[in-house]
Amino acid sequence: MSTTPRPVISSTGLFTPEDVITNEELVASFNTYVERHNEAHADAIAAGELEPLQPSSVEFIEKASGIKARHVMAKEPVLDPEIMAPRWEERSNDELSIMAEIGVKAARQALERAGRDPQDVDAVLCAASNMQRPYPAIAVEIQDALGIDGFGFDMNVACSSATFGIQTAADYIRSGNARSVLVVSPEVTSGHLNWRDRDSHFIFGDVATAVLVEDAEIAPAEHWDILGTKLKTVFSNNIRNNFGFLNRAHPESAEGPDKLFVQEGRKVFKEVVPMVAKMIVEQAERLGIDPHSLRRLWLHQANTGMNRLIAQRVLGHEASEDESPTVLDSYGNTSSAGSIIAFHKHSDDLAAGDVGLICSFGAGYSAGTVFVRKMA
Ligand code: COA
């Protein structure tokens, strides 16, 4: 007898690039760039025609963000003061693209952990804050590499891409259009970061995550019930990336830098914290969940200060590392993958019946909540 489809999270997967850049390495490279730049423009600076660039500092970065290191796909060119951008060998159309390659690695792990054969997956959503090309969709390339018979498409809601992907997958399952959906988030954020911008050069890191969302009827015994999802967007220019196909300035050309990630960090902090905390509390109440009773919050990993404040407003007290785990220190901000990394690494210890929250927030503004209960 078939029952009404009910979406659950069957498993997650994670791919972490081997290369690590510590704050010390990052700041040494940045400061060499600053010295060389100021030397090269010494006359203009002395004449008062140009402001000298200011050095960065490890202390500032750790205090302002909580980030100590980040993984990247290409360390050497990022740290080379003459380049300060990721570089890789051009790949032919017959080779897997970079985003597909790391997405497939995370997806394979999610499939293995659920004991799922790729042939039994119906759809792949590639949900990430940047796509390396418009088409064919990265999701379709991942689908092909995994041998999935179904459909795939790319979606971008910046740092909230993964939670928006989870709700989209859950809706496909509720409507009966799919029973097993992979939400893959390959975040090569090193490509959209301006490594020469002192205000933000320390923020991002690279990673890929995957979430397998399925009908409870076919899910493994150990899974996470999705109790409810909620999405929200409010337009803001405070986090913006103008790079696009109608706007093709090369990142290193004179007019290029603003075609990369830019933000008004303080405004983001001030506006996003109350918006997200309110959204979580309201959605918990709608679902009949006491927010103070949430066992764990897997929050978007943008900044320890933001996470501390949001967790405090939701839980009603200062959250411990156990209640709101952070992966920011070693991964940096990995855009939409951040809350999924936290969930992937810090959820095995929860007991059956425990209720927690996966929550993203970021550019758009955008925010997404996914309340889950552990089933075993
Ligand atoms: N090294 C040393 N000093 C730096 C620096 C660096 N790399 N970058 C900035 N500073 C200096 C500034 O010049 C400024 O100096 P001043 O006080 O003399 O003017 C001071 O540090 C404070 O700069 P500010 O930009 O106001 O820092 P902040 O405390 O707001 O922290 C963020 C910056 C980005 C970490 C913080 O605003 C933030 O986390 N915002 C949340 C947004 C976010 O994380 N978005 C990611 C996408 S979701």
C-alpha cells in the first residue's frame, strides 16, 4: 500500500580540498602585495595622489571573523603576490569540470552512506553561489558522471543555495515527482573572492557538500525527518557580485575588482542577525517546537559573532559549541555549504528523537530553515 510521500534527509557527503591556507600564510602574501604596490606607486603616494594600501593582520582576522584557516582548490596561485587568484589547467570538454568533479566526490559519499545505488536517484540539484558556466548545467554533468537516469538543474541563492535546494527537493518528493534527490553544493568560493581586498580577503574557503533527500519509505532506517522548511528573501545590495555574462570585465582588469564579491560587512551583520533569529523563532512556533528546546543549531558559517548572536536569540542563552558547532575556524565561510558541513560533521552523536535546525543566510538577502528530527 503506498503512503503519502514524506521527505527526509537520508545522508550527507563532504569533499574537503587538501590545500590549506592559514591566516599567517594569507597575511604574509597579502602584505607582500601591499609592500610591492606601495613601492611601485611611491611617487604618487608621496605626492598625495594615491592612498597607500594598508597591511592586513592575523589578529584582526581572528577577532573579526573567527576564521583561522581555509581549504582551497589551488593554494600556490592564490598566495603568489603577483597572481592572488586561483588558477588551474584548462580542461577539455571531455573532462569533468572542476565544480562537477568535487560535487561528484561529495555526492558519492552521500550515496554510499545511505547505501543508495545512483540508478535509484531521480534528480540532481546543483545548488551553489557561483556556477562555472551557464550550460550545460553542472547538475546535468554530475548526473551523467554518477550514472543517474532522471533530471538535473542548477540553482543559485548565494549562501542559502543548499537550504533552498533541500526545500525544492522536499517539494519534489511531496508532489510525487521524485523519490530520491541529490542536492549538491560545490562551492569554489576562491574564484569569486577578491584576494587583494583587505576587508574581505580572509573570508572564504572551498568545499563541496551533498545532501540526499528521499521519501521516508525508501530511506535507510537511520535518517532525519524534515519537520518543516521555510525560505525568505529580501532584496539588498549589501552583499553583491556583479560578475556575469552581460558584464564581462576580467577580474584583474582595471574595472574588474568590483565584479567579484563585495559587501558592507557591518550592515550585513546588523540587518541579517535580527531577520534570521526572528524567522527561526516564528517557524519553530508554527511547527509547535519550543526554540529553547532545540538540541543543536547547524548555522551558516559566516562569522562567529553572527552565529553567537543568532544562537543566543533562538536558544535564550549563550550557546555552547555542542549546541551550535562551528567549522568556520578551519573552513572559513564556504557559502551555502557551511551549515551542511556543520551538520555532516556534528550530527552522528545525537540521539533518536533529538530535534535540530539547519539554517542558512546570506546574499539576496536570503535565509532558509530546515527543522529536522533524528530517526533511528
Ligand atoms: N586587517 C587589519 N585590519 C583590518 C582588516 C584586515 N584585513 N580589514 C579591515 N580592517 C580594519 C578597518 O580598516 C577598520 O579600521 P578603522 O576602525 O581604523 O576604520 C577596522 O579594521 C574595522 O573594520 P570593519 O570592516 O568595520 O570590521 P568589522 O569588525 O565589521 O569586521 C567583518 C568585518 C566582515 C568580519 C564583519 O563585518 C562581518 O563579519 N560581517 C558579517 C558579514 C559576513 O560575514 N558576510 C559574509 C557573507 S554572508
